[in-house]
Amino acid sequence: MSETDVNTPDVIVIGGGTGGYSTALRAASLGLRVVLAERDLIGGTCLHRGCIPSKAMLHAAELVDGIAEARERWGVKATVDSLDWPALVATRDTIVARNHQGVAGHLRTAGVRVVQGTARLTGPRTVHIEGAGEVTARRGIVLATGSRPRLLPGLSADGRRVVTSDDALFAAGLPASVLVLGGGAIGVEYASFHRSMGAEVTLVEAAGRLLPLEDEDVSRHLARGLKKRGIAVRTGSALTGTELLPDGIRATVRTPKGEELAIEAERLLVAVGRVPVTDGLDLAAAGLAADERGFVAPADWSRLETAVQGIHVVGDLLPPPSLGLAHASFAEGLLVAETLAGLPSRAVDYAAVPRVTYSSPQTASVGLTEAEARARGLDIKMNALPLAATAKGMVHGQGGMVKVIAAADGADGEATGAVLGVHLVGPHVSEMIAESQLIVGWDAEPADVARHIHAHPTLSEAVGETFLTLAGRGLHQH
């Protein structure tokens, strides 16, 4: 890209996280000249403070759990002598660094001009980038500035006793006890990780159940699995006060019965959601404004274009139904890039985006929950099967289930309509959800899926048997 093109590219992308760099790479592959402004590190939260480092740590936790299972269940006399935290961190950071280098290399190879610096809007087609000056986009601007952890009013993080999910990754060591505030995916994952590493864990969620946006049966099985591991799960409970101690924190939690419960822990990990990052972006200069929650809503979801023509939004800046998930951001980035290149656009089908929680046990879902289907007035047929009903489920011994929701279009209420949702809980179900994503995304019917044979012995047999039963061909009708 010439010096002239740097100041007048086709597309300006503000933010180099998953939504931003996927937009940039796809736009460049379509022949557009792209400038990508990033004030921190290419890869954003997901790569440096979220998805990748946390899953590396959860893999280490899985190894620790495996040693305990080998000793207690399988007669393998193995023990964990100690945990070398610096070594764990070094491995995690090496994985992150390699991914960072890979993304940066892809951008260079694609011809994307990456400018390190803070960017702010100065008009509907212009952006001021620190170190590059005023840049004008010929076709459009893409806002991909991401999000940061949310804190509760009156509660500040000191990085030691009170931490966010960002802080927890970079703490100097592991606590002996932790109170996790928030029972969404992030809170559940961190509760699971710390328990695997030997900490006493209390998990507090204000809603009546964990993962309140998931199917109720998913929440129930997950809570059962976490409690079995020794995690104290307190749902329907609210934090009412905190007191900093020299080596920890004392929190007051109100239970569903109205009782005030005092909980002491070395660390309070706050995981109550994330908020969009728009500070310094100067939305007003381009005729835009964030809503009361901080989101920048599109006027056209099929193009993810705002009310200001040519300005698009991807990633965590988008309000629901966008999911705030990295893989959804990838899809949004591709959509926007293709729209800016003049290709036909098709809105992201958020109902067909898989949702995964990488705890132990894991959860994985796609499509409608039972409650959502009923709220829409749909006539549905359901089937659920415990993973322990399969030989491989017995081998793993962690419980769990498969639940399928389908439209009941038959005269006798048979499940002859499209599959509306699939919900999994158990070991390794994050690796099983892709099949269900295709089933829901392609509006397959149970009979369509029942024709396909699942390998034996595998956990996926439970998925196959669930669909066989819905199609009236199950070996274990129930």
C-alpha cells in the first residue's frame, strides 16, 4: 500500500480483535485496501486476555483433574507433587505469543496496513489515528473496539484481593480460596479452574440458576457437576457488602431466604459481564451515539450498518441478539467485509451460533432453549438422554446429558418438524457441538439426522440415539 493509499484506503477498521482482524483479512482478500488501527495488541481481548489464555489454563486444570481421576477411580497411583505456576504461565504465554505472531503475519501477508495507535472518529468517513494523522475511508469504517470487564458500583479491583477475569490471568499465583461473583460462562469457567487447582471455591449468582441464558436442564446438570466437585454454588444470591482484609476479603451475601451470609476468601473474582469500549472513540463526531448500555446498534442487521451510511459495527459493540462471542465476531467481520466489497449480504443467524462453557463439566448449546420455544408459542417435541446411558459416558463417569428440541408438526404431535435446539452437558461436549450447529442451521429434521450412523463407542452416540428416538426409531425409547 502506497503512502497515498494509507491516508485514503477503502476501509478503516478500528480495533484489532477477532471482529476487527477478520474484517480486515476478508476485505483485503477481496481486493480492498485496508488500514487497521489498534491501540494495544493485535488479537484483542480474546487472544491476550480471554479465550486463548483462559482455555490454556483450563487445559492444565483438566490434566490435574485427570491425575486425580486416575488415582481415585482407575487405580493408577499417581499424585500431583506441586504446581509450577511460572511454568504454567510460560506455556500459556508461548501459546498466546505464537497465535499473536500468526495473526500479525496473516495481516502483513494480506497487505493490511496496521497502525499502532489510538483512533477516533472525526466524521462519517474520516478517522484520526495517533501516529498516522487524518485518514479517509473511501468505502466505509468498521468499529470493532471490543469490551472490558464490568465492575459493580462501589467495588474496585486492586489486582490482588479483588480481581476481574483480566486480572486473574496475570495474578502472581493461585489463591487457596476464591469467591467468584457471577454464574455466567466466565464465572463458571474460573470457578472450575480454581477448584481443579485445589482452591476452596464459592460461586455466587444473582439469578435463580447458573448460565441463566441457557436451557434450564443445562443449568441443573452443570450445577450438579460443579457441586459434586466440591464447589459451593449459591444461586439467587446477591453481594451486599465487602470488606478488604490484609490477606483477602470478607463478603456479605444475601441468600434467597433473606439470610446474610459472611464469606471470607483470599480473592474475590468479579465476573458479572462485560461492557462495550467506546471511550475516546468520539462517536458524536460521526453522528453516532451509544445506547444506555454502551452498545452501538446497527440500523440494518443484514449489513451490520449503523444509521450513518458506511459505518459498520462488529463484535462486542453490538447489542443482543449478537452474543459477544469470538466466533460470532468472526462471522460478523466476514459479513461486513463482503458488504463493503459489494457482495450480497446475509444476516448472521445468531440462533445457529454455538455457545460453549469450558468448565468441568462443559456445556455446549445451539438454537432455542425449551423456554424460548414455548415463549414463541411453538408446538414442540423433546427428548433427553443421559450420557451415562452410553458405554463411553460410563467410561468418563462425569454424568451429563443430551437434550434436543424439535418442532412437533405431525398430526399426533410427532417430531417431524425442524430441530430447534440442541443442548449438551458433559465431558468434551465443546468438541461435539459442530454437528448440532449444522443440524439447526440447515433446519434438519430428526428423521434426517437419524439416518446417519454415530461411531461406537463415543459420546456422540448419545446425540444419535436422541434423534433416533425423536424419529420413532430409538433403541431406548423413553
